[in-house]
Amino acid sequence: MLLDGEFGRDWHDGEPRGNRLVFIGRHLDRTTLERDFTACLATAGATA
């Protein structure tokens, strides 16, 4: 697995903020990937 990232510019006021993960591969199961990553999302008030 390779992981690469870099900081970009600061967001402007009022600009939508977001991040993106990109998976490159063959025969990836999109439904399973989306379900499993959604299950990892933090929710308001959650503690580690």
C-alpha cells in the first residue's frame, strides 16, 4: 500500500471544506469500501 499526501492552501472564508481519498486498483468493491469507511466516521460527541 502506498500513502502520499501534502498540504494545500488554506480554505477561503465560505468555501466548502472537504477531503478526498482516492483508491486505484482493479475490481474494487465500491459498495463494501463505502460502507466500511462510512462506519468509521466520527460523530458529534463521540469519544475515543
